[in-house]
Amino acid sequence: MEVSLVNAMSRETILRQYLDTVRYQYDHILLDCMPSLGMLTINALAAADNLLIPVQAQYLPAKGLEQLLQTISKVRRQINPKLKIDGILLTMVDSRTNFSREISALIRETYGSKLNVFQTEIPRSVRTAEISAEGKSIFKHDPNGKVADAYRGLTKEVLQNAEKRRKHQLEQLR
């Protein structure tokens, strides 16, 4: 797909054009992207209304976050001015290691005053690594495990934030 977009007209907005034709059929459309800044990710950023940024609690992903934020800023300026960042989600957090705790704290310290950093953290889990290769849901494989619980917590947090945003917008209209 990435290769076929290279020569396409308006290649940055092809996904948005398609989603605009089906958007009315859904309450929410989730776009899950690979950790790259290629044309597919740019298309997703051009099509999205809100953005949740997962970042592994490791050095290189934390370092790459700044580059992603610069790309998001360019997309906002040039393609999708309505794009909003809902927050940063720390993933693969191993709270048993000092390094993982330090990276989590660093991300919260560096970005927390400018962006929402979700309170919920997705823990590292061997079970999650096993099922990702199988394409199974964590909720089917280990519904009572710590990762499934963390995703439930994230869902509640995202919905609470959306409700706060909705109330704020209603207040602005008054």
C-alpha cells in the first residue's frame, strides 16, 4: 500500500476521502498505525480527529516521540488543522525495573505540562507478546490479566476525557 501511494494524486488524504464516505455509519473509527512515519501514518493523521500516542517505556521510542510530535505539527499546519492529541499512552511498562520507571517519569515530566499523559499504563506481559503473533485479543486470551485490566482502565479514562471535552464544548456554545 505504501508503494502504491507514492504516485497517487492527493496521496496524503486518500484514507480521509474514503472514511468520509462511511463515517456516518460509525460512532468511532479506530486507526492503528505501525510505528513509522510513512505515507500510511500520514494518511491516518490526515483522516483522524483525535490521536492517542502509544509510547513504549524504553529509550528509543521515547526519543522518537519528539519527531512524531513534529510530524503531527506539520500535518496540523498543512493537511488537518482539526487534529487533536488526546494523550500519550505509556506501553510495555515494566514497573519492576528502574529504567522503565525512569523513562515513564521522564515522559510525564517532559510532556505532561503540554499534553495529557494517561494515568493508565499498559504493563509488559509475556502473554501479550505471545498472542500478538496469533492476532488474538487480550480479552479473549487472558480476560482477567493485568494487561486486559489496564486496557479497561484506559477505555474508562478515554471516555471520561471525551465527556469532559463534550461538556467544555457545550459550555463554549452558551
